Amino acid sequence: MNHLLKLQDLSAEEIVRILDLADQLKYEKKHGIEHPYLKGKAVGLIFQKSSTRTRVSFETGVHQLGGQALFLSSNDLQIGRGEPVQDTARVLSRYLDGIMIRTYEQKEVEDLAEYGSIPIINGLTDYCHPCQVLADLMTIREKFGKFEGLKMAYIGDGNNMANSLIVGGLKMGMDVACASPKGHQPDPAVLEFAKEFPGKFTLTEDPKEAVKDADVVFTDTWASMGMEAEKEERMKLFQGYQVNDELLELAKSPVMIQHCLPAYRGQEITEKVFEEHADENL
């Protein structure tokens, strides 16, 4: 039984196999070829954090694969009222064939995998966002046809997206640079992981250094879900970390811009840059 809990758990070969399968399914969908791999299967979608893209993509994906998706809000589950994760995992394993969970703590995802008996997919935690970054890697490969020789730059908060992008980019052979202000840099476990790739990773507080000669530039909101109380402070702290035309003059041309959305135009990215690259994000 395979879980998708974080990208550190996957080998480079496993990531490539996932991307190859995604390419195949995309081709089949485009050409009207059915692929009912989940026929007769039920997948629970647990949302303790709300979402637009995660919910729609998982519900649609499960449907296209011939299965049934069950949206499970934390407001509707006993886990939202304090039931231990292990009890939820054991009960849901008797009814479902798989679970996707979008939540806060990484430990909650790991506990579901430990105590359940069905595959668990991490739809987002405060630590990482593996499904999003697999989709980003798929998009990068579609555009460039490769990973080797490319440079990825991430500008902004060293959050779950930064953590997963660093891991995914390095595993795929890319050079990765991350620019974040002190105190808001990626998770120490991810920085320790990056040491396994000497000469391939740069951590800096200077966005210009990070974006220099980059083929792909990523950013994300400065105040992620659950950080609303810090928003005003973060707006001041992250001034200078905006992805704009001036910064992108240092990147390669044409440069690819990626944002996991939702995007706050005028903050982490300008309206002009976002709209010029909207097809790469939506």
C-alpha cells in the first residue's frame, strides 16, 4: 500500500512514474478514452482547510477515474469535535478505499496513514503541499521537456509550498534558489534535506540573487490560511519580495511564472505579471 504524505518519501523514479501516468491520463481525457481505474471505489476527501482547486480537482479526478468522491468537512466529522485521529482512521478504512486530507498538522496525515488500512493522500498541511508541486513539476516538464539544467526560484514566505518545491525540484535535478526573510525561511528538515544536493540549492534573503538566471519563478501569498492575524505585519516584512517586471529582468527570457493560488495581485505579484502568465497558473 502506497501513501502520498510528503515528497521526501518518494524517489526521483517514483515521481517520474507519477508524472508519466498523469501525462497518459491527460492524453486519454483529451481524446475521449475512458480510464475507470477507480470503478467501484470510494474516496473520502477530508477538508479541515477550505479550498477551491483541491476540492474541485479531487472530486472531478475521482469521477473521471470511475470512482465516488465523498466530501467530508471537519464540521461534519467527529474528528472536528476531538475524536482521536486513530479512531477516525480505523472507522473510515472500513468504508472507504482511500482518503485525501487537507489539514493543518503534518502529524495528523502521518497518523491517518499509521492507523488506517487504506492509502492516504496529503492534500495540504502547514508543512508541505505534495500534490500541488507534482502538478507544478508536470507543468514545467510540459513546457521545457526536461528538468536537468533548469533553475527554479522561489520568492516569498518559506511555507509549505517552498518546502515541497525545494524537495521536488532537487529530486528532479533542478537548481533551486529560495529567497525568504530571516525568521520565515523553509522548514529546518527541508534545509537539512537540501544538504544532500551540494551546489544545487541556494538560500538567501535577496530575491535578486535567487531569481538570477532562473527559468521558472514561483511565489505564494505572504499570509497563508490560518495566518490572518499576522497579515499586517507580514505585508511590511515582505516588501521587496514582490515578483514584478524589475525583478524578472534578472531571470531568463522568456521566464515561466508559477503561483499555487489564490493570488493577491499587488502584494506578492503584480497584476501585470500575473495576467501575462495566467495560463501557466490557472
